Amino acid sequence: MTGVDLGPQTRIVARLAGAVTDEQLAGATPCPGLAVRNLLGHLLGLSTAFRDAARKQLGPTTDTAPGTTVPDIGPGWREELSVALDELAGAWHEPAAWTGDTRAGGVDLPGAVAGAVAAEELVVHGWDLARATGQDYAPDPAALDAAHGFLRAAADGPDRANAPFGPPVPVPPDAPLLDRTIGLSGRDPDWRP
């Protein structure tokens, strides 16, 4: 493997998802317009899309831009999400996933960048899910570093006005790395339901 091992972070997200109660599915999340059930649906969809991106199996899962529909979950979502997260981690464990070009969200990009985006998605949406459901959250340090690096580059890049996550929320430079990462994603680290 040439990039970050996503296995520890996928296991953290799976643990968070496994603790979600049916009563929490309609609850608010830090993602505007998405309830917990929609966030879980997004996690399921992105896990499948980034699994396929790692395998270079381009098609409907990798061609669909996020936000084209409001994601949702079906009755078997717990097992489906657990399997999809395991498959995502396994696919990115292969060295070939990090090389060459691939596609995710309808965007062509280098494999190494797609892997960093996958880490960012898992870290930030893990935080979203933990905050929305009142769970403790400590992301995998390697995935957090990758997520922060990707978001920092996007915020500092020439196209920062069109950043995919909205304008960064100011966070003190001495704040914990997770708070700074969440701020770069356009979220308020102090968000509560």
C-alpha cells in the first residue's frame, strides 16, 4: 500500500453507525438538509463509489456527482454499510489504487488524490455522525492527517472561492487538528443538534 490505511477509520465509522438507534434516524446533522438517515445513505454511497474508484471500475457509482439526490437508507442498511466500509478499506489497501487516474463524484483525478478525498469523507462524515447522535469521536490519526492535508490544500488553492465544502469556518490555529479540519470543511466545530 502506498497511501494511508483507511481500515482503522472505516472501523470507527462502522462502530458509530452501529450505535445509531432507529429513533435517531430523523435527527438533524451538521450537513444542511440531511437527517441522520440521509447521512448514513451518503456514507453508504460514498463507500461504494470510492471502493469502485480504488478498483478503477468506473461507471454509475463513480460518475454520479454528490448532491444530485438526497441519499437514504433501506431496511438492511446496517449490514450494507458495514460491508461497504470493509470493501472500501480493502480496495484502498491495494497499491494500485493509489496510482494512475480514476474517477469519483464524476470528477477525474489521480488515484492518490481520490484516496485523500476518501479519507476526508470518512473523517468529516464520521464527525458529522458522532455529533448528530451524541457519540464520542476520535478519528484515526493517519486518516485525520490526510483529511486535513487535502482540505488545507483546497482552502489554500487557486480555486478556493469554489471550494466544494463551502467557505472554511475560522478556527484558532492552536485548536486541535480535528477542529481545524472540521473548520476547513465549512463546519462549525462547536455544532450541536
